[in-house]
Amino acid sequence: MAIYNFGSINLDHLYQLDHFVRPGETMASDSYQCLLGGKGANQSVALAKAGADVKHVGAVHKNDAQILAQLSDLGVNTDLIAKLDVPTGHAIIQLNKEAENAIILFQGANHALTEEQVDQVLAQASSEDWVLLQNETNLIQYIMRQARAKGLKVAFNPAPMDAQLAKEVLPFVDLLIVNEVEAMDLIGVNDVDAAIDGLPKAYPELAVLMTLGKAGVRYFNQDQNLFVEAFSVKAVDTTAAGDTFIGFCLSALMDQLDMKEVLTRACAASAICVTRMGASSAIPSISEVNEFLAEQA
């Protein structure tokens, strides 16, 4: 059982600042790092560290072999990543002293997927496999349609949020992973409880994972509504927290764990992540998550 992650791969240019740069302001950063990132890559790394068989599907510039090597070293299968004459995607990330971030994305090779590449990948998948997507690549609807036609389960994290696109593809999604603001935007309400009530009514076959930041996470569908509280830690960087949660959550789901245990393990992984600087480099291993949970118990 594998997860085919059609996801972005970025080089993250991370600047630590006193505050976010304002219009017309020039500011010196306290530090700078160039790191492997992108929501897709982060989620693949989290899946791999959680013990899942993850096959990343994406694209980078043909000369960026070091990115593929880094992903491979972290346990991600990179055989399905195309090497193109298109710049690798990148992100400019501002990180302030409150551990909040502001991000500018350049899509680059992340938007160079082709239907032929998608078809070749899905031809090797089995009905027990999952397809995972975010909203940082192209051909979202095509990938979902083809995956559904082959009987694959589809998980979708529609970030950066495009409510219109998300509404169009939700009929092809089995598991939607959103934060509370994204959920409210999708259903057109201004209240979290209204979103929890409205989404299952509008999409009866859909299961939803709603992350609630420091509060925790809620899982709900037509038959179930489950809340798990977040762990209390001192956050220094929240960059890959959501991606870490998704990776550990899907891995635990594939292991067929009880849903409360799935959410608890994912919350633990996310809690560890925010105590560290960086994106993929901040994602914990499964042994670190097990140790953290043992300490909490």
C-alpha cells in the first residue's frame, strides 16, 4: 500500500526578522537559511519519517540533483520526479519573533506536470493506494479524475486556498484536510461550528480533518465528530507543522489505527515540529514521536 504524492518541491529561502517587512521598508535579517521545502515535499518527508511507502510525483530543474538526493536520503521514493529545463520552485519566507511566517511562492517546475506523466504514474498504482495532493501544482482536477477512475482514494489539502477550485474537485475527494478558515471559506460561513455542520451536508461522502492550530484538530463526517486537543509546547517555527500533521496522519490511517490514535500521533508529530527551525529538517522521526507520547503519558 503506497501513497502517490503529487506535490510541490521548493527551495525555501528562510529569513528570520524582528517583524514582517512593511511597504517601503528595508530590513536586515537576523539569519538566513536555504532549505528543502514545498508543501508536497514536506508532506512526503513526513510520510516517510512516519513509516509510509511514499512515492513523490513532481518536477525539478534538471541540474538540481541535490534536491532529489536529499529527498531520497530522507526515505522518499524519487523515481517519479521529472527533471526539466524549468527552474525549481522556491519560496521566500519571513519568520518573525512570534514564530509566525509570511511566504512568497514561485511555482516554477511545480506547475510543469503533464497529463502523460500523470497517466504513467497512475498506471502503476493499485486500488489499495492513496493519492495525495495540495494546491501548489497544476492538473489538480485531472489527477483526481484519473485517480477516482482507477478506484484510488484521494486526500486533498487545498493550500494555498482557492475556494472555487476546491469546490469543483470535492466530489472526487475522500479526505479533505483544511484549517478552520479554509473550511469556513468552502462552505461560505463565518463560524467554525457552521462549517462542521455544513460540509457533511453539502458533501455526504466526504471526511474532513480540520486543524485548529493551538487548540487541536477535529475529524468529522456524516457519522462521526471527534476532537483531539493539541499538545502544549513552546513554538519557535510553525512552517511545516501542518505538513507534518498530514504526513503522520495519513501514515497512521494506512496502518488502520483507531481514529483518535491517528489524530493523537499526528498532533504529537506536529508539536515536536514547531519546537524546531526549518521545514523538512524540523519533521520528527517515528521513534521521536513514540518517545514524546510516552513522556506525555
